[in-house]
Amino acid sequence: MIDFNRLIERFLEREFRPKKIGRYYPSEIGLCLRKVYYSYRYPKEAGKDALRVWELGNILHDFVVRVLKSEKNPEVELLKHEMPLKFDVDDFTIVGRVDDLLLVKESGRSFLVEVKSCRDVSSLKGPKDHHTIQLQFYMHATGVRNGILVYIDKNDLSTKSFRVDFDENLAKEIIERFRILHESLKNGKVPVAEAKQIPEMNWMCRFCEYAERCEKESVG
């Protein structure tokens, strides 16, 4: 028999490239800064499960792009998708990829659309904070002041969407978070364990591959 699991694993294999200090990513800045710090100082290869989840997210985003491009949906126009972004701050650079730029023809307004996959959209009461932070940064960097976070269910393709309006004060806080991360990495100073201290972030500790190291740092 053909081992399709192995075929998929080989297909998803990628070259391991540790991240470089001075080059940061919007998708991470809403996470616990200590975890992000560790990912630069003590890089780890992504596990097989993580690679599968990321690829599934890519597949679902490609599906959304097809939906937005379809002639069956004439009320919207997909202007751009998977737009690379580079944003310089002080002595470091922030790089990312904006999912979609969508024009709603009736109102003539443009929206940045960020697509996220999840297990159960029915349980969502609002957008997740780290996703909102990512989209806020994209709105700041591109000048597009309207955003939509779209969550798509992995099980049945049902969706739930949340409007995100640009918040200039939050954008400034996000840039400051990048500065804190950069200075911490340059100076070798471990940031505070935000996920331990902020109740809304506690869930991150359950999935953190650096939990044991973090615990030792906290005790020390």
C-alpha cells in the first residue's frame, strides 16, 4: 500500500531557517513576547502537526480567494491577494503578507481581509486579540483603514466575520511592542511572561513549546 501520510509529510517538509534579529512578523507580535523572544534565541523546527495546520490554512485561504474572484459574486471585487509587505522602523524591519484587498462595489470602500481557519466558528464571540493586532498593523502599514477578520470552519466551510476599524492609538502600541521585542533581543534581556500575567493570554501557555524554559526563567 502507498503510505499517503508519508507522501504528505515529505511534500510539506521545508528547509529550517532560524529567524534573524531585526526582521519581525506581524502574525507574532500579538503573542506573548517572551515566547517570540525564545523563538529567535532558541529556534525550533516546526513539528509535523504544525506544518499540516499551516498548509490547511493556506488551502482554505485559496478557497476564499476563489470565492471572492467568482463571477457569481459581482458585488465585490478582489483587488489584490497575498500582498507582500515590508515596513521599516528605526533599525529593524517588519515583513508580512496581507491576505486580501477587497472592494465592495456598492459602497466603493476597500477592506483588508485577513482569513483565519478554526475548528468551530459557532463558538466565536469576537475576533481573537492577536489576530486583531495583526490586522491593525496591516491597516497602519498600508493606509487602508477598514478591516475584516474572516474565520472559516475547517469542518464545513462555514464562516464568521468581524469588522475591525483602524485604531491609531493601538497601532502606536503595536509598533512599541516591536521596539520592545527588538531591544530585548539585542540586549539579551528576556521579556516578561505576558501569557502568565494577563488572563486573556493564559491559553497561550498550554500550547507553548517553550513552557519548560519559561518556567525555569520565572523561578530563577
